[in-house]
Amino acid sequence: MNRPFLSVTLAGAMALGGGTAVHAQADGRTAPEEPGADPALVPATLSDALSCKSHVAALAFGYALFLEGKTPKWMSRITDKDKNVGGMIGLYGYRLQKPVTLFEETVDRIYFMKDWVVTLWPRARAEAFIREQKLARAPIRMTQQYYRFLDPESGPMLGVFEPTGGAIASLLARSLGAEAEAPPPSDVLFVGCNYAPVTQREFLEAAGHADAMADRAARNVGEMMKPGDQHPD
């Protein structure tokens, strides 16, 4: 089975897609979205995608940005290097000339990564969000991730997670025999929604194996990087 939630620690780029479109109702339940015309690529629609209210909106932006190459005029691709997200694979960021909202909080930049639609907040602000939204800590050691499923059987999942470039770099360095301490906690955290079509049980099962999978992958890389036996001609 594909493990889409491991995008936080392990995976690369992939278009948003798959699963049943759902939206979060005011009481926290989920319900199928009504079929109809494609949603307009406007700030209100992106706010819905970011706030776990519309899978259809997330799909619309993913299709326009990554398949059609059409970027709304009020969005511009982030191309300058950001030390906070360095080393992360498959992360695409955009600055917003027209701000959107995440549960009524103003957001001026947005990121897409696999099934995630997120923004990047200072740690203190993100930790307050974790408490307000009653998110639980996922069983992953190498990086912090928090979650709450709006529907345990179908999602989507409201989530918060650390940028993982430093943790992966440290893991790979140790696999090659270098002295590398675990990176300090990040000053920023990603906050937003994951629309991957998995259940809460499947997510927790995958998260429980994430550290072992990362360790195994690092060991494999270390083995491949070791010089081979030299044979005379």
C-alpha cells in the first residue's frame, strides 16, 4: 500500500490527487462535496483547501499549477533560498499578493507537497494552533508531526510538521560514518491539510514504521557510497 503521509519524512514530489472529495463542516464532521463546475482559483478557494474544507479546491490548484502550468496572477513562485526548508524534496512555495486564511488567520505564503497544502508559521504560533485544534503527536521520532483527522475513516487530516531537510541530512551523514548530531528543533513549522485517501489507522501504522524506514534507507545509501573492492586488471 502507498504511504502518502510519509511525505513529511521520506517522499518526493507528486501531484495532488486521489480519494473522495470532502469538506469539514462546522461541527467537525465531513461530508461529500457537491459535484459542479471547477472552483475558481481565488483566495477564498485556496483558504478552503488550506483549512481542510475542500479537497476539490486542493485538486483545482494542484491541476492548474503543476499540470497546466497556470499560476493565478495573485500568486508568485518562491524561488529564493530559504534555510528553513533547505533539503526538502518536492516542496513548492508561493507568495500571495492577496492573502488567504487558515481558520481565520491571515496567510501570505502557501506550500504544496504531495497531498499537503500548508503554510509556514513561527513555532510559537504553530504550537498555539496545535493546542487550539487539539492535535495529537504522531509516533515519529526523527521529526515532529501532529495530526487530527476530521473523519477517521476518510480524512482529511489537519496537520503540523517540522521541515525535515536537516533531520534527513543528519541521518545520511551518520550513515556515512560522519559525526552528526540531531538538528535542533526548527524555529518554524508547516501547518495545513493533508488530503491523502487513508484512514487514521493506516496513517498511525505507517507513522509507527517511519523511523525504521528512514534508518534502513540511510543504511542502504551508506552501503552504496562505500568504495567497492579493488580488483587488479
